Amino acid sequence: MKKLSTILIALLLLLSAEGQILRYSNYTAPAPPEPETELRGPDELWDGHSVVWLEHDTLLTESGGAVSAWTDIVNGYTLLPYASDGSAGTSDNYPSWIAENGVVFDGVNDVLKYMVSGWTTFGTVYAVVKQVSWTNADVLFAYAGTGSVRVAQRTTGEGSSPNVHAASSTGYSLAITNLPLDTWGLITLEPITDSTDIIIQLNDNTAITYDDTNLGSYTSAGVILGATHAAAPALQRYGNVAIKAIIFRDQIDDSATRAAIKAYLTEKYL
């Protein structure tokens, strides 16, 4: 009996040492909290199609304002920092956090990323973001799969700062020109693979459609905040961006769902 107890204790210590890996191995998505007891967001976000749902006032791991992890609300996926070559990140790669500014990426080497096993389907993305500064080709947020579908800053014939575009490895859309620096906005991105369109919209302004003929061969695969892949897993094009909330869905939301999610984020953050 004493020998068995010793073995059990050793096993428990081993599991504890590997806790960060095992923590979500049997993760069960929570049921929506009751609206009478805590803010839960709209029912639409609990419909099984939210892949990554992040808000800066919950499930954020930070010390002294340095963010070492940011955990998704519904699936328990934890975004972590990485070095530019794709290896484990250090404190140099931690974004910062201040309540009024959300999670801020420095545009030099800050990034958070999570690869979602088996996820290939593009969907609607909702992002409450602020451009802190502007540099040609820098990225606000991205999918982590082939094609590097993303939202990026870009100098084109339409001008430079503060323009942002839907982008991929093929090219760039026309610009959103009316998101000034240091101004919060709600960007909606919808890569629609069956029509090869990428749609980007700021708040409720007119949506911009970009026809990317290669979109059907691209994949979602995961999410990257503050950068995009070079040759995966390496990273590049770090953006100086602040994010208060971002939601990646695995479907193109219908108009009612989109309106409910946008209304929730607008009321809370804008």
C-alpha cells in the first residue's frame, strides 16, 4: 500500500508539472451564464460557431501590465506569445495591457497566436481595434493558415496613413480610410470562400468587397494578433495596434446574427 501511494504521488507531481499542457485537454465549453447573474454576451455567441472569442476584461493573464496569455471564452483556447522564428516567446514578445487601452501590441515583436487543430473554415471576424501608429504593410490581426488572410495597413493609390485593408498573399482590397490613429472602431471581416470575396467593414459604414480568386485554396487554421506568418511558423509585419475584443467565427453570419454581435460590442466598447 505504501508503494502504491508513492507511485500515485509521483504521478500527481508529474501531471502538475505539465499542467499548462493538460489544462484544456478535456475542456468542456461552458454553458452561457444566466443574464441575471453576469454579463454573458448575446445568445448568438454561444451557438457553437464561435471559434475564438476574446475580451480584454476576462481570462487575461498579465503581471505588471505585461500579457503572457489570453484565453478564449467558449473553447478555452489560450493565445500565447511567440518569437519571430515561431519558437516559444519571451517577455520581449508580451503585449501590454491597460484597462482603458485593451491589449496593446508594440509593432516591433509583440504577438499572440493560437493554432486550432482541424479548423479550415473561414467565417465572420469582429474586432474592436485602435491603430496606435501606422506603418506600411503592418498587420492588425490575421488568420494563421495558408494565404495569410488578414487586416493590414497599406500604402496604395488611395493613400497611406491611416488606411487599412483586407489582405491576403495575393493582394489588398480598397481601403478603409476613416479610422484615424488613436480611435476605436469595430472592423468586420468576412472571407467568403465559395465566392472568392473578402468583405471588410468599419462600424456600419459601407462594406468593401475584394475579389481574391485564390481564396478557395486558403485556410483559416488559427489566429494571430499583432502580426502574420512569414513562412509558418515564423512571424512578420508586426502592427502597433490595441485590441479590446476580437471574435473569430467558423461561419459567415446571417444579418440577424451579425447585427446582434455588433450591437453587443458597440454598446460595450464604442
